Amino acid sequence: MGEMDQMKKEAEGLKSQIEAARKAAADTTLADAASGVAPAPRVQLKTRKTLKGHLAKIYAMHWATDCRLDHAMLMVSASQDGKLIIWDAFSGNKINAVPLKSSWVMTCAYAPSGNLVASGGLDNMCTVYNLKTPVVKTVKELDAHTGYLSCARFLSDTEILTASGDTTCALWDIETGKQKTVFLNHVGDCMCLALSPDMNMFISGACDSLAKLWDIRDGTCKQTFQGHTSDINAISFFPSGNAVVTGSDDCTCKMYDLRSDQEVISYQDAQLNSGVTSLALSVSGRLIFAGYDDFNCNIWDSLKGEKVGVLSGHDNRVSCTGVPQDGMCVCTGSWDSFLKIWN
Amino acid sequence: MEAGKVCSSNSVLQARRAVEQLRLEASLERIRISVAATQLVQYCQEHGRSDPLLTGIAASSNPFKDKKTCVLL
């Protein structure tokens, strides 16, 4: 038998082994295990603020970590009008507008310190900006990906993680501008990433319909989660760090438990036939806010898999959602050029 | 070389990587979903009371609601 045939045979054997091990662990589903839990109340949120200022589709938004400073609540948004805007969500005021070299932006991120923001997109680069200089300055252009930048997240002021259409994710040293680690394993464009609460791991979602868990320091893929039948566009950790929630073009969201190494519940509805673009969890993990192509953001009870509310108000696709650290609201951003704050 | 088959060294490398990855993932110890689910439920229950979007926010303590009263500076 040639080497290729041998490896194919071993691969098939290992896949069967993994499937059998997962089946053996699947003694129930999350919904069944949560059958004794009182259902989440119907969640009816109102729009408290509409942030107007972008002139084109909004593609991304990110809350500042310690967002409640000086009675302001900060977040950054990115639009294909070629701007990043830093907003104070309390007042609705624009604190800063950062002009982008390339208007084809797909992601933005706020550093935990609040000193830096980043953006990236079809320019294949991640650009880092300093907000604390008298005029916002470009700190570095991180240039090594051979495909579009779909997502970026800061670990600190000196390290940032990126996900790219070139099928890789990367950890960068911002000071040197070089990639410290490249995470290779996806076979489709990487569309999203999320950091674990303890910052030692991250998860990525890709167009190969897989989600992968990575060890940031040793660069290895630890686990692969299957189940989606199309691109995974959105991903987030459950706040305990033991599970992961994904949103896909297959119109469903799913929760995967890391220690059972498999899907434990799926959030779907026969009437929903729009792709999921974005998602965010409330601070307890009980509520999932998922943005869809059909202009709505549906609210799911994460334990029971039932829809408990909907945020309607945008006139185009909801492209991004985010819940700040204190959990006091949820922000939705849309192709209609507006951001809305709800609670 | 087998009749009719031409394997580029690139596909062999990819196949080797795929097998290595599968070996790593196969060696994982998995816990039963019943155990994992209990812990997920527990986390939600423990933190539910301090989840403003779940419990609701009183108008007086909602920082986004327009206040009509004066604020002490």
C-alpha cells in the first residue's frame, strides 16, 4: 500500500474513533439536561440610542473593555465609508473619527487598555492606531496575510490575534510588526475568532464549516468542532470558558462544550432562513443575541434553545453585535449605517 | 510509484499533517454531556441574578434612559 493510501486508512480509522468517543459521551442534550430550569423570561428590549454618523454599511463594532470611564461608555465601529468611529454610547457623541487608508474594512477591535484600536479588511492588513496621541496615529501596519482580514482581537498593547481569508490565524508582536505564531489547520477562509476568558486559548470559525480551539502559546489546534453545514461567521466563548457558541450561514447557532468535545444544542427555527452574521452573549451566558441577514437580531435562551425575543429596528442586515463587560446593554450595527443600543 | 497515481510531495505533507492532527484530537478525554450540561446550567443560575439584560433594569438605574432630574456635579 502506498503512503497516501496508508494515511487515508489511518485518517478514516481515527475519524471513526473520534465519532465513537463522542457518541459514548452523548448521554443527553443540553436542552434535556435543562428541562428542570425555569424558562428565561420574554426579553423585550428598547432602543435607547441610535448612533448616526457613518455614511455606508457598518461591518464591525467592539466595546472597550473597561468601557465605563469618566462617565462615558466607549466603543469602536467600522464602516465601508472608510472610517472608524469611537463613540460614547451614553451620550451618542463621537469621540474620534479615524480615516482608513482602505475603505474595505471588515473588522475593528479595541485594546483592553483603551489606548489602541485596530482595523483590517480587503487590504489584507491589520492596522493599529494609537488613540492617546494628540492626533490619532498609525502605530503599525501588520502585513503578512495573503488574504483578507476578517477579525482582529488584542491580547494587550503589544500582541494581537488576527483571522484571515488566507485560512490562517496569526499572533503578532505589534512592536516589531512580525507574526510570532501562525495557526494552520483550517481549509477554508477564517471568518471570526474569540479569546477565552483566561486568554490562554482562542477559537476560530471558518468557511470550512468548522470551529477550532487553539493554544495561543504553543500554536497547536487542540480541538475541532463539526456540525455546521456552511460558513461560520460568528463565534464567542460562553463566559465560564467551557463552551463555545457559533453562528453560521446555515441559519443556525450552535453551542459546543469543550470538555465533551461536541455540539450540545442547536438554536434554529423552521421559519428562519437567513444566515447568522454575528453573535454576543449576555454576562451570565443565558441569553444569546444573534444578528441575521433578515435585518433582525434574535434572542435565544442558551440552555433551552428557545427564541425569547427579537430586536427589530434596522433597515438592513445586522452585521455586528456586542455586549459590554458590565452587561448593561447590547449594541447592534447594520448595513443601514446605524448602530443601536438596546436594553 | 503506483500505476496511474502521481502524488505530489505537497499532498503527502498535507495528508501527514491531517493524520497528526487527528491523532492529537483522538487522544482527548471527553466528559459526558450530562456532566458538562450540569455545569453550564449551574453557571447560568449562579450569574443570572447579576445579568441586567436577563433581570431587567429599573428605569432609575438605567444609564441609557434620559433623565429629567438634575445631576449633582
